[in-house]
Amino acid sequence: AGVSPPGRWNREALVADLLLGRIASREAADARARLLGLDPTQPARLALFVTSQPAELSRVRSSLADERGRVAAALGDGEYAVLLTGPPAVNAEFREVNAALRGLRTQDPTAILILSELLAGVSRAPAALAQARLLVRLARTGAIAGPVVRADAHDAVGVFGLLLPFVSGPDIDIAEARQRMTAFATSLLGPLEEHDGRRGSDLVATLEAYLQLGGALAQAADRLGIHRNTLSYRLGRIAELTGRDLNDPGTRFLLQAALIVRALERAASG
């Protein structure tokens, strides 16, 4: 005989154990996922709602309810976590959870939603929860902007996204850290690199010279061997292609970090 599906409250307890890392092994976590109706080999993503009015989480629970049973649980005070798997995990629009957040914010304007990176499987959920909670604390202090924070939105979480593995989660996967670095640099420099490859332009080199010289136009133009007006045109194209304000100190810092990552990658591959 098959295993009977758990009831709603027992189900939440089973989900909470999975998310909070109370299960001893990956094999046991995979078995728990199957009990909850999940394929443990499917990609997954954690959505964490946080509110200062815990009673309002019933609004989130109700808005996300469906016939098959949402894999979700109330965790700490004012926290409600949802495991998204299959197409809902990889769909960049996240309509349902964003709609649930809008409903929650009608009662608590300070409520936020953290969306983890895409996980290889649900056994990684505890690490995703640890990172989501860290992002909550950063959002609460204004270090990153809310009300929706995506851990894999490198333009939003910036350098924090690079450093997350070093301050949350039990282990540091070097290959994963390298992938994270590459994704970070590509999110910032990709449009310029694509333009340079297609047009034979030198936008990346222009940006690097401009930033290394602290935004000094005359010195950057001299280093590049171009007229100052040409430099100004290129900087305008860089701003247009990246959608960023090069006069913003935070933007300059992110772009410099991305250029450093690319330099490290070139050195490592050489």
C-alpha cells in the first residue's frame, strides 16, 4: 500500500524539517521530498515571505493554496517559506508569489519577499534558507533594495551575491563560487562584451580605463589614444547598453568588481 499524504498541519511540519535542515542526510531529505509529492531531482527555488505582522501570513497561505497542496511552512516569527519546483521555479516572472506579496503588503507595507537562487534539488533548501535570511537582514538595513529581492539578480544584490557562500551555508563549493563570479561579471559586462565582439568596438577597455583613472576624462582619453569627445560618446553607449549611471559611486564599484573578476578569469585560464 502507498503512503497516505500528510494532513495540512503535519505537512507543514514535514516541510519545516526539510527547510530547517533537521533531516540527517541527503537520502533522507530526498525521501522527505517524495513524501511531499516532489521530485528531488527537479530544480527548486525557495520563496521566503517576511512580515512584522505574523498574523497576516494566513493571507499568504490562503492566496497560495491549491488543490495539490503547496510545499510551504511557517518558520520563525513572521516567516513563511514556499518551495517552488518544476516550471514555477524556473519561471522568471513568479506571478503567484509576487501577487501574494502584494496582498500581504496591503496590511504590512514593510513586508518583503526573498527568492533564492535556483537549487539543484530540494536537499539544498537549508542553505537557501540561510542565505535568504541573510538577505532579509541586509534588506532591513537598507544595504539592498526591496520589497522583492532575488538572490540571482546580480544587478540588485551586487557584490553581496558573490560573498553569500562564504558567510552562509555549511560548505563552500569552489566550482559553484566560480560560476557565481562568472554570472556576476556577465550580468554587468555582458552587453558590452557582446557589442565589442559584434562591432569590433572597445567599450570594455574604455570602461576599464575610465574607472581606473577615477573618471578623469582627459587622462582616460590620453591612455586610450582617442579624442575626449570620442570617449564621451563611448561612455554614453556604455551607459545605454548597461542601463547604468556611470556617475553613481555604487555603479562604479560594481563595474570595477566585474572587471576584476574578468581579469582573474583571464589569468586563471592563461
